[in-house]
Amino acid sequence: MATVNNGDWPSRRDLSSDQQKQELIAILDRAAAVHVNAIFLQVRPMADAFYPSALEPWSQFLGATPDYDPLAFAVQEAHARGLELHAWFNPFRGNPTTALRAYNYGRFVWMDPGDEAVRQRALDVISDVVRRYDIDGVHLDDYFYPYPENNGDFPDEPSWQNYRGRLSRDAWRRDNINRFVRDLYASVKAIRPNVEVGISPFGIWRPRHPRQIRGFDAYAKIYADSKLWLQEGWVDYLAPQLYWPIEKREQSFPALLHWWSRQDIRGRGIVTGISINRPATRAEIARQLALVRDERQSVGFILFSAHTIMQNPDEFDDVLARAIGRLSP
């Protein structure tokens, strides 16, 4: 359930608190009706908060300051319907009021992952939520260093110049993210060991892994070594975003699903990210869900995103209900 730019909820910034609650309840009711078991609610889209916070401002996407706690309300209503509620954070995207080291890059403000204070703020924000709310999980998506825009490099020269180690600049950037993911896992588990920590990385770790795969190199371009996080046990599950059709050979859904399954040497679990926002036939989604069900180390799927379930294109909820019925023990 994306909140950035009012993607899924709330649908507009001018809604009253009661209207926001009504929209959220409608999404949760639909989720329960099609028998999904978890909601991933974006609670920190841009160094802001969908809950009262001493660390960051109320999110602009809520409009006027609400007279209720959206996260507490979401947890309560999700649990009342038998749904888990996972809090989804963006660790490094900022906003124009961000006081930490940040840069205008592309369309957004980005905090510098090479700055220790930036990394620590993200850890503090997440730890605060884990302490104060009865959430079931902490979730990150695929934004670490920003995706390259306009062929320009991320302007982190000051933090790079402060570094006194022996790593190359690319390796240093990856190390910044690796240490953040490691410390995040340790921080959450120290507070509440039963809270699950998961990440939805870009679906391709590196081109040619497996050999037929071509496309964006997340390891080299956004410095996300997601295979390492899985194999080091710094996540409880990994949810690679496999947002491509089955028949597209160079970004093959089944080939990537099988490759990720084989990387899960600790048995943490692969939770496949499936896009239902992009044009896809009912039959395509049904086939993808069948592949997920049959793959070793596959323990489920995450659907992006909520508004498509509400619209129910091509009787999608029937496909979903049938698939989940077969997935259930």
C-alpha cells in the first residue's frame, strides 16, 4: 500500500481523517475478502511519518495534520481482520525540509547513505516504530542509492572525501548499504525478535545471473548487493521485484525466480514481488502464482499494489482467491 504521491492511500491530500479511515478500511476489507494475509503500509515515504514522530514531520501526503494516528489505526484494523501489518520505510529519500546531508538529485531529494548521521537517523526512525507499535514486520523496497538520472553521478563527494579506507568508491558505496542492512536487522531483532525484516530489491541482482538475463545492474548502479543480504542472513525473507512476463526471455520471471531460490542457502524464504499495476492478463498472473507455489524456497508473494486489487481488473480477485486457496496449508 504505497503512500508516496498518494499512490494507494490516502487517495488525495484533501481528505478528512474520517475519509482517510474509510478508504483504509475499504482496502483492508478487500484484502481480507481475497484471503491475503499481510499488508505492507508505506509509513516513511520521504523522511516523513504516517504516525506522530519526534524525529520527523507528518507526511505531506496526509494533507492537514490528522487528528488520529494513521499507523496505530492501520495496525488495529488489520489485526481485527486477521491481517499482518508490515511497516514499509524508505531509508534515504528526503524532502525539502530535511536537515541531514541531502542533495537534489533527479526528481527528488536524496539523503547521503555515505553519511553516518543519515544511516543512524533511518535506524532511529525504524527502531522507534518497532518499539511503539505492534507491527509484524519492517520492510524496505529497492531504493538505496538513487537510480541514475540524466547520466549524472550521485553528488556525494563530501562524504567520499571523508572516507579514509582502502575501498574503491563503488565498493565503499556498497559497503555503506551493506552495513546499514546488517545494522537494521540487528537493531530490530534486539528490540522485538519476532518482528520480520524483509527487503524488496530490484529483481535482477546482476545481468547474466542467470546467464540469459539482461537489464539494469542494481549491484553496480544503486549499490545494492541483495544476494549478500540474503546469504548473510540479514533478512528474514527477500522479496525480489519480478515485474516481468514469463515469456520475456532476458528478464524471465521463472528463470529469475528459480535463480533467487537457489541463492537462499540459509532457507530464509523467497517472497516473490509481482506487479499487478502493469498490463497483464488474468492467465499470466495465474501462471506466475502457480510458479511461485511450485518453486523450492518460495514461501509466498507480495502484490504491488493495493489500488489494482480495489479496481479488480479482469476479475483478478478470483484468480487471487483461487491461488491462495491452493497455497494454504
